[in-house]
Amino acid sequence: MQQKTGALAERTRLYRKLHKWAAVPLFVFMFLMGLTGLLLGWKKHTGLLPPTAKGASSETAAWLPLDSLQRIAQTYATDSLHKSPAIDRIDIRPKKGIAKIVFADHFSELQLDCTTGKILSVNARYSDILEKIHDGSILDYFLQTSNEQLKLTYTTLVALGLLLLSFSGFWLWYNPKRMRRMKGRG
């Protein structure tokens, strides 16, 4: 029994070293991922996501064509915002009768009335910035890399680190209980 508990204690010391080895260098990244994840979960309730406006009509037959809405948004981005007109996505909200235009090269959002083409709101998309920090793609965004190499590296390292910490943490918790049971004290 002494030999069994000795081997178990040795493995526990190894798990402790692995745990410390992974936790110390990954602390900042896991902290950032946890904090940004929390904020993203609460984004609608904290003002990080602009509220959705309401358009004149939810009847799609009365709406302007999508290319007209795109032109209005691109013209506004160039002339009024003095920013790139490249559009990342257009999010149509049929029940609200609006289109949310999100730009590719900056964190701006325009909400257009699908019927009139009127710009209902212009806002910064703080939630998109948080999302890019959360998944590591902020580095790809600033360094303009292709194929999201930095995002994939970041998420892989953090995920593998979290798996290692979970695994070693379990054994750091469970092995002392096993050793006490083997010695007849628990």
C-alpha cells in the first residue's frame, strides 16, 4: 500500500507541475477570454450592442432592393463617416423592417429603413470588438492576415491549456482523496 500511495503522490506532483506550467503562461489569455465571454453574454443588457430600430413597414413588397440599401450605406460610410465602404454583412430584420449594415474595415453599424432607405441609427459595434478579442481574431484584423492563422493559434493554445488545466485540476483534487482512502482515513 505504501508503494501505491507513493506512486499516486508522485503522479499528483507531476499533475501539479503540469497545472502550474499551463496556468501561469495562459493566465492572461484565459482571463481575457472569460471576461470578454461574460460581457458578450450580457451584450444586449449592457449597451454593447446597439438597440434595433423599427422601420416604416415590415411588408417586404414595399422594401427597396438590397443593392439600393447597400449603395446608401456605402455612400454614407464614405461621405459622412470618412471610412471604408466595404460591407461585411447585411442583417435583415423582417419584423422590424430594417437592415443592419456592418462594415468590414471598421466597427460601425448603420440601421436603414428597408422601405424608405432612411438611416435610422449610426453606432459603434463594441460587441464586435469584444468578439474579436474573445476569439483572438483582433490580431488578424490589425495585422491583416489571411486564413485567420493567429485566431486559430490563439484558440488552439487556450483550448488545449484549458483541457490540460481541467484534467490536471481534477487529479489534483481527486488523488489526495484516493490516498486518504487507501490509508484508511477517509
